[in-house]
Amino acid sequence: MNRKSVVRGWPGGWMLGLVGVSVGMVLMAPVLRSQAAAPTARAARLSSVEGQVRIAQGGQVLADPALTNTPLFEGTQLLTSDDGRAELQLDDGSVLRISPNTSLTLAVLHGQGETADTEIILASGLAYFELQGQSTTKPIRVRFGDSVVTTDGAAVLRINLDNPPGELAVFSGNAHLERGTSLSLDLHGGESVALNGADPTQSIVAESIEPDSWDTWNADRDQAMTATAAARTGAENSLPDNENPAWNDLDANGSWYNVPGQGSVWSPYEAADSGWDPYGNGYWMWTPRFGYIWVSGDSWGYLPFQFGAWNYYSGFGWGWAPGAGQPWWGNGWASNIGNRPFGYRPPIRPTPPHGPVFHPMRAGLTASPNAVVAVNRHLVSGRESLPVRDRNVPVTIAGHVVQLLHPVSPRPQYDRSAAGAQNGSRPAYGGTRPQAGQRPANSFASGGSHPVYAPGNSAAPRFSVPVARPSAPASRPSGGQQSPTYSRPSSGGGSSSAGHSSGGGGGGGSHR
């Protein structure tokens, strides 16, 4: 049985103010204490999903369709179908993008700073890698076929496995390619290489790059990220991992305030409604390593649910304080709700999907295990009239009158345009990439008949994950329609896949 979680009224007014803030700091104490131990685990953000994309690990599908803002941990695999494409953002500012019919795995993803170790495996398809190359001790490794490529500093790469053993193009920066003990090459911006399948010691190096129809899509995503970065305020400059592109989404979708005694506090524009709930829109997604994790349905909803704390301030509304920057998975899951309005029901995490599952909404009920549980909590608007978040007017937070922070000049961006384009024009990308021969039996089913998750399913779908696909022609059509983007659950209450209405489990959070 699935039920929507509806918090009725918040009786008794708003018992906050300075006393409430003090209480909130006490409530935050366990969260702040958990930030002391820096974890070795890291996560990448699934920042964009279009078309059919799956998240899998160890041969088990975790989410189908994939959910934007999902934290992806070591061992996670992304698979795209005929119309699928996805973008990942790493904490060092690197960006990975995969086109249709592509499989990519985060084989190694742990450590922090100079000890960070990252290895990515491209098993099939075509992908773009915009690597920052900040770590000199352990540069990011990208493996494809029997080859591995690393970069010396920032570099933009394109790897195409449609014609094994593969082709590598270096749009900018420097890259080093090794193919076992048979081949070692240094490539520079504007150069490309086609590997030889018959003789591993041979290769064809060109001082040019043949444009691909998907270069335009990669450039379009770069332009979207650059536009978002234009709203950057610098509030996060003193925080760890401030190169993470996810910070830009906060600047573009809310306001930062420098609050005396508390530091930077961010509030989304939606929080102007006193009935807004940080955990009102999103999903619980089960993972093998950490159990259920929270995936926000808001476009900006990645970092505020990984660490820090949400607090409610009387006369202002909800705001998020980043804290020290250590993610919740360092010491296990806990809610990151600190100070809250009177009567607020904190998020409740579902129990693991093994055997009978205690229903999070009503004592005594059980629910079938679900890989993904949609959440859409509706709170009755409160009694306070809250200020808007998108105007240059002072606001009062924790007893202090503060102004919002203004955008600063964006950081310099390297030229991400596709090499080989003439006079600024680029070939149009197609909506699909053709495949030759039969699709593998375990690949996506045709005609949209592949299993989808639904809160009413009796069990999480499980598949054998393909590690390769038949080779496709090197050329791709320039026509085709762009696939629709994934949309978050409607106000009516989550997904309704396979004829099942989505229940409203209690919201949840990752903590720090």
C-alpha cells in the first residue's frame, strides 16, 4: 500500500527566533560531529539525463530510468540506450558526457585532494572527457579497450569505440596514451589517433580532428554550464571542493547570504513559500554500499543534500549552511535537518529492500521492497509571510539584517568548441547513433518495453549488464530529433510508471 505523506497544519505558530536558532545548533551537533572524519569514499554527480539511461552496479540495475542529481559511487555503471545521453560532474570540476549506446563505469573513485584516485572505464560507445588534471600524483585514468589515457593538466578528450580498438581525439591540452607495452604516445590539442586492431604497435596519428555529429551536443552542454557559472557569487570559495560545478547551480537558483556567526547561508527561490519543504520533492534510491540515499527532484538539489544542514529561520524561511564540507557517507546516513519549524516532520528513510519492509508512513503496514521510491510531500502553507529570494532587498536571518551576495566575474573558461569546425559552425548531432547487427540480448528492449521501476513493483528489477555492444559505423546521421529530457515528479505525486501510483514516502537526507 502506498500513501502520500501530507503534513497537515503546523500548529502553534513559529516558535523560533534566537532561542530557536540555539536549539537548532544543538540539533545540528551530531551532524557537525560526523564531519570530523574525512571519508575516503567519493561521489560523482549525475548532472544531466536525457532519454533512456540506466544506473547499475554489480549486474544489478539501481535506477531505470536514471535520476538527475544521483550521487554515483565507486563501481557504478551508466548505460545509455538509442536515445540516451548523460553528464557526470566530478568534485574536482571534471565533466564526463556519454552519448547513446554507451557504457561507462566509475571503476575507482576514492580519496581526497592529493590522495584522490579516479579511474573511468569506457566499455562501448562514444564519450567526452573534460578533465581538470589538478592532481599531479594520481591523474585521472580513462581506460577503453586495452588502452589507457591520462592528461597533464586540463584537457578535453573524445573517445570513440564504435570502431575497436578505438579512436582518441584531444581537443585541448596534453594527453598520454598507453596500449599495454606495445604503444606509448603523447598527443596535444588538435591531434587525434586511430588505433590499429591488427597490430597493437601501430597507429595512425593525425594533426587534425575529424568532427563528429555529437560534438555539437557536447558544446551545447558546455554553453549551458558556462551560462550557469555566470551567476557564481564566490560564497563557496573557502569551502572544500569549490571547483565542483554543482556549486554553480546553487548560485543560479537561489541567493547566498553572509550571516554573522554562521557564515554563508543559501536559500532557494522556492523557499519564499513558508510551506516549502527541503525534502518534499525527490526519491529514495537503494544502493548496495549505503542503502537508501536521497535524490532530490530539484534541479539544484545535489550539494545541499550531501552535507551541511538545513535550518528554518523565523521571518526568513529555510536556508542551507554548507558546514565543513565533509559528505554524509563518511559516518553513515543521518538527517541533515537542524532547526525546524514547530510541527515539522523530518524525513524518514525507508528500510532496506530485503524481506518484509516496514512502511515509513504508518505503523503496522508493510510494503514491497522498491529500488526507487518517489516522494512528493505537500505542506500546508505556514502563517508567516516570507521575503522573496530573488530581489536585492535586505532580509533578516537569525536576528541579523543581511544583503544577498552579488555575482562575481566568472572564472576563465577554456575553449570547449569542437576542433575542426569551420567559421564557428559545427555539424548537427543526430538523435540516435546507428548500430550494426543484432543488439545483445541483455541490452535495452526495443519499443519502450524494458522494465521500469514503480513503487508498486514487488521487487527491484535485475538485469545482466552488457559490457560491450556490436560495433557501429564511424559516421552518424546529422538529422534526427533530440530526445525529451527527464522531468521530475509532478505536484500530483511522483512517477506513475507501469500503471502504479507513486507513494509519498517521507523525505530523507544525506547528512554530514
